[in-house]
Amino acid sequence: MALSAENQQPPVVVVMGVSGVGKTTVARLLADRLDLPYAEADDFHPAANIAKMSAGTPLDDRDRLPWLRALGGWLGERSAAGSGGVVTCSALKRRYRDVLRAACPDAFFLHLSGSHDLVGDRMAHRTGHFMPTSLLDSQYAALEPLQADEVGTVLDVGADPETLVARAVAALARQNA
Ligand SMILES: Nc1ncnc2c1ncn2[C@@H]1O[C@H](COP(=O)(O)OP(=O)(O)O)[C@@H](O)[C@H]1O
Ligand SMILES: O=C(O)[C@H](O)[C@@H](O)[C@H](O)[C@H](O)COP(=O)(O)O
């Protein structure tokens, strides 16, 4: 783990934001850079959720609850084990993040933020993914930015992935200073 100070628990990081904003790209690089376990939120969705999104229907709060609890379980286990970890999760609403924090109070939220136009363009060029670009409107409609009392930071995804990872590492170091 490459974060500076000794005797510090490795961080448990949730890379959040709308579909297509770059969560998977940045989270994989960040986990690699910090030598932390990595998990992808899509792997925690019940099959019915994937089918619903694939058919072009947004998930609702009830659909997302078992998924958030499963992700919270992963985060809480990583925290309890002291291994740290990085997970992608759209975590669009404050109350979704509250579910994750209930399982893992020390979770750090890295909100990747970008304009609808930019993200829509990236999604339109992404191949082999179930999420239709038509659901992007609903993702932005649901999105609630981090509030002042939430531990985390916001990064604008106009930068390249390596730059974003460097900024994320710096933000985590500041948090632990
Ligand atoms: N910072 C970036 N700059 C340019 N393209 C990016 C960046 N981050 C991600 N991408 C591209 O945008 C698309 C969506 O990224 P992805 O990581 O799959 O997003 P998410 O996991 O949030 O849905 C992919 O094709 C990816 O290669
Ligand atoms: O809460 C939701 O509506 C979904 O979880 C969604 O936000 C998530 O983004 C999809 O699973 C698509 O996957 P990508 O984020 O990897 O595009």
C-alpha cells in the first residue's frame, strides 16, 4: 500500500458517479496503484436488476437496496480485515451512501463528475456494456452530490485517467494527514 504514513489503515474507497463517468477505469487504476482489493458494483446486482437496466428501465430505490447492502457487506469486510479496498458504485443518492456507510463508517467517496454531453459521448463509444445511453437522463436526475458532512472528494473527469488517479491519491493522503 503506497499511502505515506505508517500505522494507518489502508483506505476503503467508493468510486461513485453516473454510469459511463469512468468509475471502472479509475477504480481499477487506483486499486492497482495502492495495491488494494478491487470490486465492481455491477457484479453485485441481482440478475433482475441487470435485466431491467438492459431493457432500458431505470432502477428504483427498492431495486437498489439489496445491491447496496451486498456492496456494504464487501466494504465492511474489507474494513474489518484492515485490507482496505476500492469498489465502484454509482451511489447516486445520499441515502444510498448512508446504506454503505452504515456497513462501513470509514468509507471514502470519490465522486467522478462530468457533463451529460461528455459522459453521453463516452458511453456511446463504449462497447460490450449492458447499460443503454438512454438511461443517462435518469442517472443525472437521481444524482445527489456529496454533502458537506460526507467524507470524500469530487474530481472532474475532463482529465485523463492517470491524472485522476494521482488526484485521488493526493485527496486520500490529505484525508489521512
Ligand atoms: N478520464 C477518461 N478520459 C477519457 N475516457 C475515459 C475516461 N474514463 C473513462 N473513459 C472511457 O469512458 C467509457 C466509460 O468508462 P467506464 O470506466 O466504463 O465508466 P463507468 O464504470 O462509470 O460506467 C469507457 O469507454 C472508458 O474507456
Ligand atoms: O444504480 C443504478 O442505477 C445502477 O447501478 C447504475 O448506476 C450503474 O451505473 C449500472 O450498474 C451501470 O454500470 P456502469 O456504472 O458501470 O455503467
